[in-house]
Amino acid sequence: MAMPAGGGPAPASEAPAHTDLVQITNFAFAPAVITVVAGATVTWTNEDTTQHDVFAPPVGLKSPVLNQNDSYAHTFSSPGTYRYICSIHPFMQGTVVVTSG
Ligand SMILES: [Cu+2]
């Protein structure tokens, strides 16, 4: 029996395009301002041991409470400026700027 050796292209494991990441760390969103193109999905990941959320109901952002290592993703279809906070710690503020590309 022959095992395939070489030949095929190596599977790509690069990060997919249009995935934009915001870390929640030290009671702050990092980066605090992120710019993406319309259609992009932004994923927030809580790296703190403290619970946080992503909260801006008027623009459709409302995550569940995120424990450490929990993530929340939202796809931004329309260009605009989306400001959000952590509702648990309202001094935590972030902005997603969505461009038309
Ligand atoms: Cu918080």
C-alpha cells in the first residue's frame, strides 16, 4: 500500500480574511477603535478573569456576559461608526468603524 508522499498542496491554515479581532484585556477593548470593511465579522474575546460584555443595543450589539476566554462575534453589514461599551463597566468604550471598502 502506498502512502501519499508530497504531491498535494499543503493545507493552508492562515487566518481567514475579514475576521477582525478585539481583545478585552485589563478592563479595556484592544484596539479601542477598529476599522473594518462592510461585511466583516468582528470577534471579541475576553481575556480578563473578570466578566465583560459588548453592549450597544441601538446598533444591534448585545453580547451575553463573557467569561474568560469567551468570544462574541458580530457581522457589520452597513458602513457607519458603531460605539459600544461594556455594560458591566461603562467606562470601557470601543468603536467599530465600518467602511464601504
Ligand atoms: Cu467590563
